[in-house]
Amino acid sequence: MRRLIALLYLLSPVWLVAQQKLDYQLQVQADLLKKTFAVQGNLSFETTTATTDSVNIMISKGRGPAKLQLQGGIAVTVDTSLSSSGDVLYHWHFKRPQPVGARLHFTYAYERGDAPTFQYYLDSSFCMAGGYGSAWYPQVMARAADGTDDYIRGTGTLRVTLPEPLMAVMAACTLNTTKGAGTRTYEFYYAQPDIFSLYIGKYTRQDYQGKMPFYTYCLSKAINGDDISRKAASVLDFLSAEFGPLVIPNFSVIEFPEAVAEKTGIGGASILGGVVMPTGALREFNYALFGHEIGHQWWGNKVLSKGSTGAEMLSEAMAQYGSLQVVEHFDSTRAIHYRKIGYPGYLPDQSGLGYLKNAAAGNDEPLATLSSKNGHILGDSKGFLALELLATVVGKPTFHKALQNIGEKYSHDGLSWKDFLQEISAAHGSSLEWFYQQWFDRTGAPAWQSSWQQQGNTVQLTVTQKDSIYQLPLEVLVTYRNGTTTLQHITVRERVHQLQLSVNGPVETVQIDPYFKVLHWDDALTPMAQAQAKVVRVLNLRIQQKPDEAMALARSYIREGIRDDQYGVEFSLYYQMGRIAAAQNKTDEAIGWYQHALQSVSRNKELLAYTYYRMAQLAAAKNDAALLEWACNNAVTADAANQQADGMEAKVQLLRK
């Protein structure tokens, strides 16, 4: 799963003024072979104080103009504007203000077609119509108290008619189907307001009955839907105990093709009552991945952030915090790897090292005011570790009880960052302002050096903070010459802090924060982070959908040369260049960049297996049997040398088929 650009939660960043009782009656007629996707129906909602004078409705640009009409003879003027992604925003201005609570009715009809945009993709065998980021149906906009706009969630009935054997899939709803002449109509009923995401393909459904029904919708026969549903159900049950109950009718795991993930840059998503993942992410259950995506059922679905301040922390970082709790519960021996260098098979930069690499690359922001471009990059690296430390300071039972209370108290009206901090402080029973200021309101991470000297049964320990001063609750591991150890707890507050530790024998080593419980500039990680900063700059441009800029920057670094390349920087740059070329369908060029990577003096073992695998994918696409077999064999060998972290054996079997 290292191929994923980012695991996108794709959830609303702000809570709107009101749900406005928005309801849809919507019909879709889709024929993937003909590349048609016709949408029609009606919608209605009640006006609020924010919508008595005007209403905004967003819809994707399709084939020809959309027919969007306001019913009831209300006098209006209409103008339109285009978003940066090509969506059309219709501005309805009422000539006379409407009463608060008046119900407005609209009808609509348009042909969406196959023009791709973020979260919308259609080819001859598959369609992704994700509701977040792509207005494939008319989506009513509203303004939050901080002036930001976003979609309103709605209830309703959606009917999708398809030629057989295609199946329509949606989550968090009830379903009825009717059969026609060579077609089947799927009727989805949403009793709980949602943003609608629709997936169409030749699916099979595997059911699992846990505390609620679990469905896995598979496109590939190699996916073990029963195993996925059983383990996902255990993760959901565990997080329900930590975060509180959920009210959803069922839970769905929905596969989408690997090729679509490659073309769109979407590596996975959490939607209300489900998760959507590419084939590669479902071949082997990954606790960090599923913990994160299922964590969004609370943080981004049950509890929506109110306002832009802290929005990424209340959604992305909180979901990642949930992911860490899942790993600590189900796979505790690898929790330290997750915190420090990344969980095996998951995105490695979602870790302490990932943050340090970005900070070294000059990409850093205060967590409380993260921009959307850094929601994943920093929220999923520094953010979740700061929350983990906060939970440690408060005490996890107290912290999780506070999260449960927050879930019940703010699930309707939304949660502001200020509310969140106040609720945690109240649960703790004393001010946590010192913690909030040093971890949420400023950039950076602590750095320290230490020295110690033993005198009898006492160790004199000196800790010197190098840059900004933090109040740090730290663990100290004392290892004795006879091999035994003791773990002690200290708190460092000053730039130079001296303290005495009681010991009971000759001491061999004294380690501060041996299990990386506190994000810091670790002696082993710092040179890696500084060296990999070049790669991070290129990768971030790629994530931001700026392939030409990313390629130009990578080329400039290659021309400059990489001195003393101990950490596979040249290798990683060529790998990123291969990814960029492959996404642009430049197959031969991409293979060439991967070959350059393999010729580098120092290789990145975390990317080596995937370098071969990506060459195998390209070889399969161009029917180059010899290259395919060579690349597959080397992918498996490289993966075995890296403790099979990427599950290449199963991946290459599918390619060979």
C-alpha cells in the first residue's frame, strides 16, 4: 500500500448553519459502455436565516447545460460561476426575501458524461461518483459562522438503473432492487442525512453479521471479503468502546480498481457507514489503514468540525489517533514502529519520521491552523502523536471518556476546536494551556541532548533542550550491566534540567524516550529526515497535483547530484519521477525512471519492492511478458528482504493472471 498518494477521508471540513431538512428524489440512468450518466429528479429544503435572500447550488460540468429550475413561481435571478475544478455554482437571488422555514423545491436534469474530476471517474466497466469534492448531483451549499461554504447533507431516495451484470453500491442506507428487461434498478433510501457517493461495477457482495451487518463489495475474486468484514467489525467494535456508539444501519467495505487509484491519485476514502479502498489495500487486512478510515466514522461523520480552526485536527488527526489505538490493541509490538517510522504496509510518512522530513523540507504549520494541503501530511504525522501525548498527560481512560461525551454532546451542532480543548481540560480537571500552546499553536518539535553520571545508587541526569523550550513528560529506560532494565518517569521543563535517578546496580545505558512516545528530533531519525527533505518537496508537489513542477524539481536535484547518499535520496527521486510519468500514461518513460532508480548506489528498502512492482504493472499493461516475470520475481525477493512488509506475493499473483 505504499503506492497510495494519500488516504483521503474526503469529509466536510466545516459544520453548516443547519441541515435545512434537505431531501432528494433522484434517478440515475447509467450505461458505462456508452459513457452516459444521466441524473434527474427533485430536491427540497427549508430556508434558514442564511438562505432567505439567496441560495447556492453546485453541480458538475457535464455534457451540455444542466436543467435546474425553482418551482412555485418565486421571482428570482440566476447567475453562475465556475469553481477551480470546473463545477458550476448556480446563484439564485430572490427578488423578495423568503420567510425562514419556507420550503423551496427544485427540479433538475442533466447528462454528467465521463469527464473526470476529483472523485468522479467513469470508464466502460466502472464508475466512481464520490459525493465529496465532485458535485455529480445538485448539492446545496450553505455558509458556516466563519464564512466558509460547503455542501449540506441530505436524506432521500436514490434510484439507479443499470444494464446487467453491473451493480450499484452505496453505504449507510437501506436497499431494494427490482429487475427489468436486461436491467436492474437499485433503490437506496437514506434516513440519515449524508453526502451521496455511488459506485458502479461488476460487484459481488459478501456478508458478515457482527453487532451490525457488514458488507464487502468485491470486484476481484482474490479478495477475502469474509476475513475483511470480520476484522473490520472487530476494529469498529473496539473504537466504539473508545469513542462511543454509532448510529448507522450497516457498514460497507467497497473495492475500486487499482487502475482508477493510479489515475485519480485517490488511495482510499471514508464515507458515512463505509470505507472505499483500491484492490491493493484489500489483499491483506491492515490495522493501521482500517483503524484510520473507520476512525473517520466518528471524526468527520458523527462529529463534524465547526469552523476552519482545528478542522484538520478534529477530523484527520483524530482518525489517525484512532488508528494508533487500533494498532496498540491488535498489533501492539509494532506500535513503536508506527509512531517512529510508520506501520508496515501503511504510508510510511504518517509517522514521526514523516513529520521530521516535512519540517526539514520547510513544510510546517501550527496544528491548530493547518491548511487543507497539510491536513494529511502534518495531521497524520505530528498531529496524531500530539494527540497521543495529550491522552497520556490526561490519562487515556479520562481522555476517551471525554471523547465519548464530545461525540454525544456535539454530534448535532458541530464541534469547534475551542470546544474540544475546553472539554479535554474540563475532563482533566486543570488547565492544559501549556500543552496546547507548545504542541498546537506553534510549529516544530522538541530537540534535546542528554548526559549522565553514576555515583553509587544515584544517576545524575542532565537534559538540555536545544531550541524551543517544552514541558516534557518523558520515560527514561535504565539498562544495567547484568541486562535488567527499569523504566522511570520524569518531567523536563527548563532548557537545562538536572535530576537524580535512583538505581540499584552498575548502569550500562540511560535512554530518554526509548519508545518514541514524544515526537522529537531523534538522533537516528534527524539525518534521515534532513537527507530525504528533497524527496519530500517533490512528493508534496505530486500530492498537490502539480506533476510538471514536481518533475522539474526532481530533475534539478538529480543534476545537482546527491553527496554522500546514505539514505537512497537519488533512488527515491527517480522513483517519484517514475510515478509521475506513469500517471501521465508515459509507460516507457516511467519504466526508464524506475530502471535509473535501481541503478542508484544507495537504495531505499522501503520503496524497492514497489519499484519492481510498478515496473511489473507497466509491463503487464504493455504485454511485455519477459519484463513482467523479471519484475515480479524481484518484487517478491525485495519484499522478503523487507520482512514482507508490502505483501508482494499476493500482488504479483494477480498481475501474472
